[in-house]
Amino acid sequence: MNTLWFKAKRYGWGWYPCSWEGWAVLFIAIGGMTSNTIFVDNHSHSGSDTIIGSIVTNGSIIILLIALCYAKGEKPRWRWGGK
């Protein structure tokens, strides 16, 4: 049985979690980005160093999250509120 982890939004383009697996993936991604930013901030000298140092890792996490949403969710398309 192939269950969806993410459903397509009713308006616009994107997904939202609709199962416990989807919520777990979302919380892991948020936790990973938060811990990465805190780690980089503790080892940098200024705010710009923190931003520059965390862009690559946080961007990679976001790309992986979008790929997982695409693989385990409804196919994306622009929606205007219909079914």
C-alpha cells in the first residue's frame, strides 16, 4: 500500500504533511536546519559569517525535503482552490 506523506495545497503550489511520516520528516528537517545554524553561529565571528556558513547546508536540507515531498506526495501543480 502506497500512502501519501504529503498532500498538495489547495491554493498555490506546494505540500503539507498528511501522515506521521510527513510530520516526522518536516520536524527532522527543521531540527537539522536549526542545529546547523546554532553550530555555525557558535563557531563564527559575525552575523554575516553565520548566514554564509549555513546557506549551503540549510539549502541542501531544503532541496532534500522538496525531493522527498515530490517522491512521497501528490504531484505538484498550481491550484486555484478546486479539487
